[in-house]
Amino acid sequence: MERPFSSVTPPRLLSDHFVNVFFQEWAPLFPVLHRPTFLGKYEGFLACAQSTDDKKSLAQIYLVFGIAALSCAVSTTKSDGFTHN
């Protein structure tokens, strides 16, 4: 069975950046994920994303990517000196 999101998995360097942003910026404010447990799931996902059948783990991983991506988008938008609406 093909994974619907397998084609949109970010490259390793970018996904690592997203995980770091999440745990540096969001986890201190909202400690909803246990970092060692999440990192174990993340490493398993990176080893073979297509074989990950745990939908909860996939949801957590893609939510971390999404939250971090939005955080990165906001910080780059504000860094140019203008406010974009």
C-alpha cells in the first residue's frame, strides 16, 4: 500500500531542521511530546517512511514538520523588516 504523504516528505536536512525548531521554540512552551520517544519514532520514520504503519506516529511527525514550517515562515517574513498580512 502506498503512503499518501511519502512524496512530500521533506529532505533529511530540512526535516532535521524542523524537528530542532519544534523542540527549541515550541516544546518549552507546550511540552506535549516526549523528546526521546519522538526522536526514536522519527529515526524509524527516516529509515523507511513507507513501512511506518503507526498512524499516530506519522501524525505526530507531520504535525511537528508543519508547526516548525509555519514558525520558520513567520520568522523569515518578519526578518525582512515588513509586516505581511
